[in-house]
Amino acid sequence: MVFTKPRFVSFEDYLAAEPSELPEGKFEYWDGELVPVMSESIGNINIATYLFALLIQAGFSPQLLCPGQIEVVVPGKPKTRFPDLTVLEEVHLTLLGRRGTITREMPPPRVVVEVVSPGDETSENYKRDYEVKPQQYAAIGIPEYWIIDRDREWIKIGILNNGNYQYETFRSEETIVSPTFPDLSLTASQILNAGRS
């Protein structure tokens, strides 16, 4: 089977497309084409799933927690992102349509979480999660951005301040501090070791 990347006349044309007009799976919008999002490692999936489960146990509404399935429209390239975990606002439950896309006309999600794939500081993985995505997420006003990095054994929680994220770094047995989840009692190690035996 030959896969042809769909082309769209404009980004607005892409956003107006019905789900049945799009290929299965997750794709980012790059200059009129849909480019497949690379597959996540089982370790990254375990971390996002574990955090999802812990937030539910902590009493956060499962309706507002979306692991890997919400498309967020951002400035720059690509024009869409699929965070590993997106924490919605209540208003999104009525605004999100058939495709689960948060557009620029909607309020931003409350939190986005990215689990970093392996790579040194010159790798595409590092640049994407530490440089490009923070700029894109800050530009649309997402108040809180988590970077979970198993290789570097830390979790960085960025709080939006004057258009940029100010980060606090958590390691080992340090308890995570998050304005969105003030009652969360969870250490960096608990999250970083998710799925490890």
C-alpha cells in the first residue's frame, strides 16, 4: 500500500476537515502536509499513563485529563502538537468538537506535559521539547508546562511568567510542586520510575 500525505489548500482547510477525511493516527501539520508523529517508546507511554492514573487517584476529573490525544494549534512549525498529557479546562468539554482540537480561538489548556525521548542537547528530541515546544506553548498562553526527562533524571515544571516559562527542577525524592495540583503528593522518582520493575 502506498501512503500519500494529504495536502491542504490552507491551514483553515485542514481544521475544517472531517475526521473521515484524515488518515488514522497522529499527524502534525507542516506547510500543507500531515507528517506522522513519531511513535512513543513504551517508557514514555508508561510515564504519561502513570501520571494520568495518579491524577485521577488524587481526585482530578478524568474528563479533563487527555493522554496523547488532544491536538493543540500553535504558532510556528508545525502548526499542531499532541502533548503526551493535556489537562483541559472545564470549558473545553463544551468547546471541543469532533476532532478534539484546541484552536487559537479557544482558551488554552491548563497544563501540557511532554515526556522527553532520549538524545543529547544537540538532538532533535531535546531541541523539540526544551526549545521549540516551550515557545509555542507559551505563545498561546498555556499556564503550566511539564518536561519529564528520564535520561536526565529530572522533572521541570514551567510556570508562564511574562511570556516565558520559569522552571523549577525536581529530582529524586523531591516532592513535585504544581500550582494546578497543589494537593498532589508525588516525588520526581515516582514519576520517573513508572513502568520500571
